[in-house]
Amino acid sequence: MSVINFLAEKYYKTAYDTFFYIEDNKKAKKYVSYALEICPWHVKSLKLRALIYLLEDEIEKSLEIWQKLYKGGIDDFEVTSKIAYCYFQKKDYNSALEFCTISALRVSLGESDKMHCLYRLKIDLLIALNKIKSATRLLKNALKMLPFEEAYELKNSYSYLNFHTPNVINLKNITEAF
């Protein structure tokens, strides 16, 4: 049975609002710290702290928190996909691919917005590993599986990439997915 600590929740909510609406990272971190002093395993505060670190480009600190959550039994999509992203930023592509796979298992059928992000990350990873054929195949499958808006956005992203880095992914055959 878990007990809600209302003061920790209050500090978290203030940190969340400060971070997302006022965009003051310093104050948000202060309120997250207050919440975590009261309740060291306040999951929402830990996630927010890790997100702040991630957006401040402190990848190691962010990864440490996401891993702490994962090892502590919090293995939802947000945690596993952020671990994958942190590994991608550290250029540990094999670990990132492993967590992409774990993340894919945390997505329900109706959550295509999450799949869009996951496809994007996995395609980027395959490109970084110079597995261009696999990346192209995954992109084709993603374009067939995703709803039109998200598929269109994904296609535009890689069209831009192809324009600026010719021959990274050949998009000629991919248009048939539409």
C-alpha cells in the first residue's frame, strides 16, 4: 500500500508548473528538491528532475535517475524510452537499441504518438550504426503502421535528412507507403 505525501505532491506540482509554464529551471529544481527531501522516492519528482537534467544537457545525471527508477521497478514507457534516448546521446547505440525494444513492449495499440517517437529514435540509431537498409526497412514499416499525420511528419523528417545528407536513406521507394 502506498501513501500519498501531500506536501511532496504540492512541491512537485509547483515544480511542474514552474518548469513547464514559467520555464524557470532553477526554481523548478528547488521545488523538486523540497519534494524529494520529504519523500525521496516520489516518482513524479524524480521523473521531473531527470527531465530537467535531460533538457539542460546533463545526460549522465538524467540517465542515473532514469536507471534508478527502472531498477526500482518503474519501467513504464517514459522511463525506458528516456533511458534509450540518454544512451543515444552518449553514443552507446547498442544499449539504446536494447531500451528501444523494451520501450516498444510498454506501448498500447492506441498510443501511436509514442510509437512515432520510438520509430524516430530507432531509425536514428540504425543510421548511427550505419545499418541503412535496416533503417530504411523500419521507416517503410513505420509509414505503413502510423496514422497519416504521424507518418507524414516522420516522412518529412527523413526527407529533410535525405536532402541535406544525400544517400543516407533512399526515399524513392518509401513514398509507396502512402
